[in-house]
Amino acid sequence: MIITDNHTTDSHDVEHHSTGTVILFLSFAVLAACICKLFLSQVLKNKFPVPFTVVVLILGFIIGIIISHIDLIDNNFLEGERQLKDIDPHLLFYIFLPLLIFDAAFNSHFHIIQKQIFSGLLLSAGLGVFIGAPIIALCAIYIFPYDWSWLEGLMFGSILSTTDPVAIVALLHESGASKSLAALIELESLLNDGSTFVIFLIFKDIIVSGSNSAKKIIVDIVKFTLGEYYCI
Amino acid sequence: MINNDLEVEIIATFGLAYLLFYIADVELTVSGVLAVAVVGLYMAKHKYCISSHVQLPITSTWRIMIYFIKILIFIITGIILAEFLVGTQTHITGRDFGFSIVLYIFLHLARLLAVACLYPFMHWSGIYFSWKEYLVLTWSGLRSSMAVILALIIKSESHIDEITRNRFLFHICMIVLFTLTINGTSSKFVVRLLGLNQGTPESETILLQALEHMRIQTSNQLNKMKQEKQFSDVDWNILNEYLPEKLVQEMDASRKTSIHRRLSAIPNTTGPRNSSVVQPQSFPNNIHEINSSSDNPVTHEDFLFPVFDFQPEDTKRYENMRNEMSIRFLTALLVDYEKQWYLGMIRRRTLYILIKSVEKARHQCSIKIHWDSIIEQCRLSFLLQTFLQFDSIDWIKKQLNKFLFDHIFLMIELVLAFHSTRDRMNNIRIQFPELANIDEQVWKELSREISSYQQIAAYTLLDLQQSYPICVGEFK
């Protein structure tokens, strides 16, 4: 266990490039988010029921809009924003995702979840993904006038199959009713992240590499699901 | 190996998450996400592998970390969204907003269909939800950071043409916004509308009693403080803002419940009772204290008063009440066991056995199951029994003795831990007489049941004590 210590870098350290301008921007953004949070809780007394993440998203959006209308070149702050904009999402993915997933699993109430594991699996891996994703794909292909292919539609569907239990689980826990329902929602989103990601990767690989031979798809699915069932 | 080492244990969990993700994703080419999720669940099951003094810090560290990560993800997403909305206005038109709304509706239809398909399977696997709960399940499909990250990955793939990438990002961000704002904020109202924010009548009753108890204790404390000199400058009105009474009102307002009104309906009898209320005893922390405190006679019935007029012949209600009480009592036991582990009175292994047994008992609302499973653990395992046959071989005998001692040790710990239950019960009665008052009959029956188990436990301990010298002589 001690050997792993040097793997832990502060998750926000890695994306800082050689110039420190990103740090300037990020520190400003995080402090601004804190002020937003203070404003929500102190001034509005939590009466304005928008989740904090939405507020942060809108904050980022507004900053982005404002900055795109300013054409100063020689400014560290703007420079930081531009660098952050071009950040590689894979980096985000590898830095943040393991922590997000591990936290969701580690802080779940295992003894309540245990009884739900079967239906949770069904809801997420089975029905949620295999029913949810195709329906969204159908909607995207036939209703949207974008001429998306099946693969693109399914990829779109698989992205939208992930769920997040943020608000509802907290609410159900606090109201003291239906612990099993809260556990099921929690478990669903936890397992969903995994299975959705597998399907997403398969479609993405096919689209990007252009190989759509049936053999490769089957091999991929078998490999990933084997890994999944082995794990569970 | 590592014990109560704050930094090492917390950092090791972070390192573990990353290392695991890397190994699964790159070396084994299985889904890293799934691997991390499964190991996280495994660690949640063996929660007590984290030492006792690190349990709280580790929870807060993770919470802050995740909060920070969420801020970063959403800020970055917001910036990227802004950039491409300004930069590529030609691709996204007003029509696309309309499509986003259509997509949002379809998303819920799909989820409803999935839940409907799931229904027979869930029924079959023995989980029964009401239609209201299924509705909440449908409404709870929020999309959040994960979908955004995946959309960003698509955005960076240069093989897909740019318009499609932008449309992906746009629609997914819109859906995230919609679900987080609409579903996230309205779920509170949905839950309230469906009446799921209230427990069963029995648990409500107990909650009401607990609040009543709190009020009495607070007013006693206040009265005492008002008489003391050093508090003479206190502005009591300001203090009242922070007292449970006010907090209950606020909770009512935010959850649209009527707990405070019902609480006020209970006759406020704090005034005349001031003189007779005993000081709450703190819960004894070790066995010796427990043993001494158990001698206290429980004679507080003179100031107990019936709040609700229950009809004992209503058997179903009685049954529910009994289950509710059992569950609450078992939960109290769980906390006790954890405390005993925290104080180093029982080992981690014993704690696991106890917790597993309590969870099982809590699921079936019966204290009997708890005691039975403890007894089950005390039996010699099959392996040990077979080994007993071969005790003529010297090496086996030596190993066997080690195991047997270990087993006796475990047995003593288990029974000793359980032994404190009756004192726990009496303590609850002293500290919290209102609970016993809710239903005298249930309480009596429960305490009788627990007394009998405690008696058995005491005999078992006595037995062990007397036979221990014989055992030692035998092993030598």
C-alpha cells in the first residue's frame, strides 16, 4: 500500500502547463464558485433550489462568453482561460473519473445495497442501457434532421444513459423514507457508469477507427463483458 | 500493520483508486471504471479496514475532493460550451433548442419503459415497490459529470466531423442542464407530492416522541442556565433562534410537514416536571461501568405519562410498533458495537461478525435472530471438529490448541459484547422515558426478551470462566 503513495498527485496539479496562467484562472474560478455557493446559502437562504453544479456550469458559461468578447492579447488571465479551453478531455477523464467512481462506490451504504444488487444490475447494465440507449438513438436518428448513422446514434444514446444520483438520493436519505429505493438509485448510477462506458468505448472505437466488422464488435463486447462479470 | 496513521491511510485510498484504474484499463484491458467501482464496493463492505480514528477524516477528505473535482469539471464544461456557442453559431440554431426539449421528453419515456420492463424482474427477485416509488425511480434519471466528460472526449476526436461533434456536445450539455435543473429541483416536490417523505405512522410516532424528549431536555437546561449568574447577560431571544423548537419549525417549512404542529399538540408538561427529572447519565463506555450501572433500579415510572391512547388489541399496529422498536434498538446496538471497537474492546473480526448479524436481524426485525446468529458463530467449525479426531499427532494438536484458544477468545468477545444489551435497554429507559411510554406492552415484551438472552449470555460467560482453567490444563 505504501508503494502506491507516489502515484497520488493532487488531482488539479497535473493540468497546469508550463506557464502558470492556468493556475491564475483556475484559482479565480474556484473562488468565484465558492462565492456563488456563499451567495446561494447566505443571501438566498437556500430558497432558490438550483443545484450547485448547475450554478457552476452557468458561471463557467458566463465567464467564457465574456472572455470571448474581449480581445486583449496580453493578459495572463485570458491566456489561462484559452489554455484551459484546449485541455485534453482524456486528461480530465483519467484524473477525475477514477476518483469520482471510487468515491461513489466507497461511500455507498453497502449493507442496504447488498440486497438490491440483482435489480440494480438489471436496471443499469441490462435494461437501462439496452433499452434506454436504443430508444434515444432512434429518437436522434429519425427525429433529428442531422442524418446521423446508427453508430453515431447509439453512441449518443450510450452517453445519455449514464445517471447521477446527486439530488434524489440525498433527499430520500434525509426524509427517512424508502432506504431501499435510495440504495437502488445509488447502485444503478454506480453500475451504469461502468456499463455505459464500455458500450460508449466500443462505438467510439468503431467510428474512429472505421472498422465495423462484426467480428471485432463481438470480440470487444465479449472481452468487456467478461471483465465486467469477472469483477462482479 | 498500518494503524491509525491518518496520512498514509487516506492517501493510500487515492493511490489505490488510480493504480487500480491504470491496471484494469491498460494492463488487463478490461473496463477500468467497473474495476474501480467493484473494488470501491468491496471496500465499502469491509469499511472497518480503515482504522477507527481515520474513519471520519477520510469521509470528509473524500467529500471535499469530490466537491472540488465537480467544480472544476463544470467550470471547464461551461467555458468550452461558451466558446463553441459563440464560435460556431452557424451550426446551432433555435431549432436545435426545440430538439433538445424533444430529446428530454424521450429520455424520460425511455426510462419509464425501462422501469416498466424491470418491474416483473424486481417483483420476482423479491423487492416490492409501490407505483409511487417507481415514479420516483423514473424521475431520478439525472445526467451529470460523467455524460459531460464523455461528450468532451467526443469533442476531441478529430475523426468525426466537426458539426456532429458540436451537436453532441450541445445536446448533452442541454440535457445535463435540463435534468439537473428540472429534475434536480422538482424531485423534492415530487417526493412530497407522492407522500414519500413520511415514514410509517409508527416511526412518525417515535420521531415525535424523540422531539418531545429533546424539547423537555432543552427547556430544563434553559431553566437551569437562567438561574446561574454567569449567563445573566445572555439574550435569550437570540438563543431561541438556535434551539430545536425553532429548527423543527424550519424543517417543517422546508419539507412542508406538520411535525411541529403535532408536537405542539402534545401537552407541554415541562414546568411541573422540572424537579423530578433525573440528570441524563452518559452511556457507560466500558464493561465495568456497564456492570455497575445495571444495578440502578429503574423507578422513573412515576413521571411517565401516556401521550397516545393506544389500543393493544390492534394487533397489526402492535406488530408494526414492535418491529419499529426492534429496528431502532438494533441500530442502537450497532452504534454500541462500533464504539466498543473504537475503544479497543473487541477486535475487527468480531465487529464484522456482530455487524453482519445485526444487519440480518434488522432486516427481519427480530432480536432473536441476532442472538441466534451469535450462538451460531460460537459453534466449532466443521474443520476444527474433524481436526479434533486427530489430536494424537503432535503438530496438529499444537495448531489445534491455537485455533481453539482463538475460538474461545472470539466467543468471549461476542458474548461479552452482547451481554451489554440489557444495560443498553435500561439506559435508554432512564435517558429517554418517552420511548418506553409509547407502547408499554411492546417495551415490556422487548425487555423481557432481551433480559432472557442476557441471562443466557451471562450463564455462558460464567460457564466459560469456570471451564477455562480446565481447558488450559487440557491444552497443556
